[in-house]
Amino acid sequence: MTRPPIIDHDTAELPVFLPANLLDGARRQKGLPPGGVPAGCLLDMDGELVERLVASGRAAADPSWPCFHTRLYRWRTGGGEMGVIGGTVGAPFAVLVAEELFASGCEALVSIASAGLVASDARPPLFVLIERALRDEGTSYHYEPAARYAEADPGLTDEVARALAGTETRILRGASWTTDAPFRESAAMIAARRTEGILSVEMEAAALLAMGRALRRPVTCLAHVTNTMATRPEDFDKGGHGGQEEALGVCARAVGAALAFVRRSRTPGAQP
């Protein structure tokens, strides 16, 4: 059997196409001045949280964001300002935008994706703080050598977990399954993933975590579990505006904790 090319990549080799160069080219094309992004950023895969922030007057588009593919919004919170980009669905797109954010001054990145429930002893809606993600996609193999899981930074994950503790929001910690093909999730495959101890299924976490590890960038991935793969009439119900506000609260805490962790780890003698 011919060796599949997805595991042929030497992840130690330096790339030629760099995100900073792409952004510089986009600025020239659009006539934009140099600019940066807030230190704490959020990828909102569905884009519904961005819509809620804009509709409620808490976020506005940044006209200096040069990316060809997305709009960056600046979210004004009690703790300062965060950058938010919506609609980054799928591992390749999420990682492309994440690299552009880090090249533009992002110091800590959090992602939130709608996810399906795999665990049998839970009921949506709930959130999963992803500790590791099964690499059933292609993007992660361009960042880290072949392995079954992409791992989150344990210290960063602990910091975010502490920030989320004590709230009424249901949050689990554990493994997720990242797939490129959600409409190919068979009953047998779901059962096998459940036996492996996986809690949820989504499309981005493994790639984002692998990118974070490879580039030494702080990345935290959240899954908002809202469905059981469309097998229940109430699937995909996020609770309307109340559910969106709950998700925004989770994201704000996570971004704040991740940014605090990063900055504390840079302080000589500080305990991360």
C-alpha cells in the first residue's frame, strides 16, 4: 500500500508561505495602514456570538483588519477589549485565521465550536473544555508528527478550568473527536469513540491544539455541545439569547484566564 501523503510531512521544516507576508500583501492590496489585534482573541465558529455582540452594541468591526477571508470585531468587556472572528468553520480555515491572529499580535486564543454529544452519561446543552482532541482530520498532521491525539497545554487548561469553576454553567473536561466529515459519523464509529472516553465531536480542536503546540502559541478549545447528531427534535437549541449570553460569559472568562496565564508565565520567578 502506498504511504498516505498526509503523514509524509516533515513538520520540522520551515514554511515558505508565512501569515505575516500574506497580511502585508492584503494591506497593500486594500490600502490599509499597519495594525494589530487585541491580546486576547476568540474564534466563534458558528458566528452567532459575533452577531449577538454586534446587535447589542458591544462589538464593532475593525476596519484595519486585512484578512481576505474574515472580519475582526473588537468586543468591549469589563476587563478591556477582545478580538472576535466568526464563521471559522473547519480545521483548515480555523488554523489559517488563528495563524493570522498570532502574526498580528494575539497573545492568547480561545475557540468555541458547536459540537455533538458522544458521551452517553450527559445531556446537551453543556460545554466541554477540551484537554485533548482525536486527530481525525488533516490539518494537524502539517504541524505535529502523526499521533492519535493533539494535546492541550495542561497548565493553561487548568487555569481556564479554575476561571470557569463556581459558575452555574455545566462544563466538563476531557477529550473531543475532531473530524473533517461530520456527515460520515456512523453509529459504530460513535460507539467506538464513546468507548475511548470521548465526550464530544467537532471540526477544529485537534488542528488548533496541534498548531498551538508546534508554534508555541497558547490555544484553548471549547466545545458547546448542543446536539446528538440531529437525532432529537430539540437538537441544536442553544437557549436563544440567554444561551448566547451564557456562552459569551464562558468565552470571556476563558480568554481572560488564558491571557493572565500567558502574561504570568513571562514574569521571572512567577508560577504559571
